[in-house]
Amino acid sequence: MVVSGRADVYGEPMAIIETFELSKRYGTRRANSVLAVDQVSIAVEQGQVFGFLGPNGSGKTTTIGMLVGIINPTGGSFSLFGASEPRDLVAARARVGATLETPNFYPYLSGRDNLRVTAAIKGVGQPRIEECLELVGLADRAKHRFRTYSLGMKQRLALAATMLNDPELIILDEPANGLDPQGMKEIREIIRILAGRGKTIFLSSHLLWEVERTCSHVSIVRKGRIVATGTVEEVVSAGTAALLKAEDPDALEAALADYPGASSVRRLDGGVVVALDSDDLGTLNRYLAGLGIHVSHLAPYRQSLEDVFIDLTEGDFDSMTEIAS
Amino acid sequence: MSGADRGNSSPPGSDGGSRLGIFGTLVRIEALKTTKRLAFWVTTGIFAGFNALFVISAVRTAIRRPNITFALPDSWSRILEPPANIGPFFVGVAMILLLAPEFSWRTARQNVIDGLSKKRFYAGKIIVLAALAVLFLVIPVGVGYVATLFSPSEGGSPIIGPADFNYMIAYVLGMLLWGSGAFMLAALLRSSGAAMGILFVYLLLEQILSRLMTELSETLGPATDFLPAEVQSTLANAFLHYPQLLAQENAMRAEQGRPLLEFRDFELLAVVALAFSAAFLITAFLSMRKRDL
């Protein structure tokens, strides 16, 4: 990972976003209230492409909402470009381009007129509007009303609005929602171009392979709490995993599930992947042999970000499966 | 993109913008949002249509019955009375239509994300309220003036006298009262349908409340004069502003043995209307500041 760009007076990379035990509780009565964000502390430095991952309802959008000023925190603090006072935050937010969840525009206005509203807020002139419309491929449909746009076009318009003021920090919440594979690729390319220009990008997504390809840093949030953070490489290699194969994969899986050093077990390509607390594969082999299970394959397994994500948020998906069943 | 490419206006969210610059930006934003909104033109068109009907009727009467004149400067009261009664209602409806959808479309939220502070978003809507009051005053004055040109009655200069001016102020205060009440409902309920529903229901409720207060207590009875809709209704009454009209009316009532009309001071009613407007707008502001978007 490369951290580029400006540094503070002490030569340390400048924190563009810094949260300290940031919390949000919905509802005033403690018994009925929901703690959506629970003491989240993260630091995003200049030039990073920061992935913010979590299952639906884990508090990602609420956290971003607090950063962009639409949700009032109930605990902790945060700073943007070093500004933490409300008055300074308004000025700091002028350096941010952000879009949250679904694209929000005036349905009766054309794409161009919607950008005019955004441009007036951001203090941007007409030439930049046309430039951004060209960039996202909407120049031909710019005169049509927003309500006639497909979801993919709405996402593109949101991206154009985000880029209007050439922001130093770009916050994108699920930018690939509703896009076809080509659209996703284009979004990824745009993010790469922007990152190449030294922009700091804060990307919330559940498309893990997209994040793994695009981001330099990542935080995984579960039930409002950060459960892993660091460079993508650090997060991915934080845990040890092994891929095992045996004649009877069911027996192998059952045995691994009972192994004291295993944190998660799952089937993969005719084998079983087990996440381990330590990298001592010899002990694991002896444990299985003791149960009469002789493995035909036992090797360290490099987990993907998706594997780590599922390990860390497993309980949430179990409960979803329960609901579905 | 270089700084030069961004245009020369400073972002309204930044500290660098002057108050005048910010005001200009807010006017530009709200003008773009409003003038392209069909609902706004429909509301304004219906209001203008009503005004046209009133003055056409006055012109026709003047043609048929020459003793009933319709000419300026004497007919300002006739021009202003219908809009003074219905105009505030139209401003309330327009205000709801221009504010509440900002929450359901989540554009208020996006405006803040884009760099407009909640305070400035609110200020933009105050500008809309003021602009609506001006527009809904200009329309009947303009339509009325044009109509007098087609009237056979002889008149003089269309000069606006002190009583006419007071009537216009009262009309504007009525619009601000309803507009700010609608503003508060839109900000609190964040739904056009619910806000309009409550606005209509309130009118009925105030009548019931007024009757109850009068029946229950002698001391509470006079207080009904200061309920919001009652204040607006009194302000819209031409008799409050034209003593000669009131004298004629009361002379007629005296002949018929009916109770004479009495009104509270215009200044007092104006202060009460302004106080209600301020209370409604402050409530809306506090709600918008405290609640998440």
C-alpha cells in the first residue's frame, strides 16, 4: 500500500477522516433504543482508498451519515480534514463529494438541472457540469428528467454530482448498486483514476471482490462495531487458514468443527477450509489422525477478503438464513 | 481540475462566502427548484385564475350597474379582499409542496451532503416563503389593476392610499402566518399529504375550540380572537382597514337591529400574527436542526 500526498507538520500522513469512539443510538428510551454505531474509531489518511465493509444494517451508512452532517452523533467525536467544530466542519465538507445509498435528486428536474443545483451549492460553474456529464456518459440524456433514468443512470449522475467540485475526499456508499458488470467496471476505473490523482476515497460496499481489487485499506464493521481494520493485506492475512481434503469430507468437516483451534469451517471445492487460531498444521494433522481421519491434502490457504468478511460476520448471515428458512 | 475551472463563485458552505453571496446562491438554488416544479405553477395558476374571476365579475357588475363602480384608487379594497381571504391558504399549500417533498425525495439530505448546512437549507426555504408572499401579493394587485382598465367606471390615479397599504400589509401577514404554519407542519411531518391534512383539520379544530372556549368561560371567550386562523381572518377583513366601510356597515346593522361590528387594533393583530409566524418558524428550525435527515 502506498500512502501518498500531503503530510502534517510532523511529517505524519494527514488524517482526512478521524473518528473517536463515534456512536449513534436511535431512540431515547434505553430499552427500546438501537445502538446503530458503537464506539467506532477509524483513521483514513490522505490518498487512501478505504473500504468500509459490513453486512446490511451493520451501521455503515449511519457512520457515513454522521461524517457528512445528516445524522447527529450521540457519542464520541470525529474530524474531517482536522476540523471537528460544527462551524469548521461546514467548511471542511465543501472539500468532500459524497453520495449515500440511493441517488437522491429532484425527479422533475433534468439531469443537467439537478447538477446545476449541486453546482450552485458547491460553487462550481457550468463548464464543469458538462465535463462531469461527459465523464459519466450522460451528456446525451442530460436534458431528460431524472425520473426517466434507469438505476444505473441515476448512479452515474450521483457520481457526476460527487465529482463536480473536484473534491479531495470522495465518499461513495454502494456506488455499484444497480449497475451491470460493465458499469461496475467503469466505476472501478473511475475510482482508480481518482485514486491516481491523489484523492482520498472512502468506499462503502458489500461487493467484496470489488473492494479487494480497489481498496488499499479496509475496516469491517459488524453490529455497529469495528471488528477488523488495516491494509487489505493485513486484514486478509490476519488469520491462518488451511485447506484440507479427505475421502469423507463430511466426517472431515465434523471433526474440524470440533477442533479447539478452529474459528470457522466451510466447504470449498471438494475440500474443507478451516480458519485457525495458530499456524500449527502439525497439531491439526495429529488431531485428525487421532480421530481416524487421514487427509489427502493439507496446506495453508490464503483467504480472500470475502472469506475474512464471512468469518467475522458469520453470525449475522446465520440469522438471515434462519429468517429465510 | 484546476481552481479556475470551478467557476468564480465560492461554495456557500465555506466560510469565505459573503452573506450577500450566500443569499444570491440560495435564491438561485431555490429559483431553479421552484420554477421547474409543475405543482408550483398549478397552485399559482389556480390562485391567479380565482383572482381573474373575482375582478372579471367586478368589471361585469360595473358594466351592468353603473352605480357600482370598479375603478382605482377607490376599488383597492374590492381587489384585495378576495385574495386576502384565500391567498394565505394558497401560500400554505405552496409552501408544503415546496418543502415536504425535499424530505421524501431525500434531496434535503443530499443538499446537506453536498455542502449546504442545515441552517442554510432552512434559510433557503425562508426565502421561498418570502418570495411566495410577494408573488401572491403582486398577482392580485396586477390582475386587479389590469381589470380596472376594462371597467367603464371612471377613476383616477391607481395610487395606493394608507388604508390600502395597511390592507396589503395585513394580507402579507396573513400569508406569512399560514405559510409559516405550513412550513412548520412540512418540517415536522416531512410528508405533503400529512401536512396538508393537518392544516385542513386544524381549521375545523380551531372552530370547535373557539366555540368551546366561548361557551365554557367568559374570560376565555375573548382569547379566541387571538387563535391563528381567527387572527388571519380578521386581518383579511376589509372593515378593519376602511373605517368608512365599517361605518356604512354598522349604520345598516343599527337600522336592522343587529349587533355592531367591532375589531381589535390592527397593530395588535399584526404583532400576534408575527409572533405566531416566528413561533412556527423557530419550531421548524429547531426540529430541522435536531432531527437526522
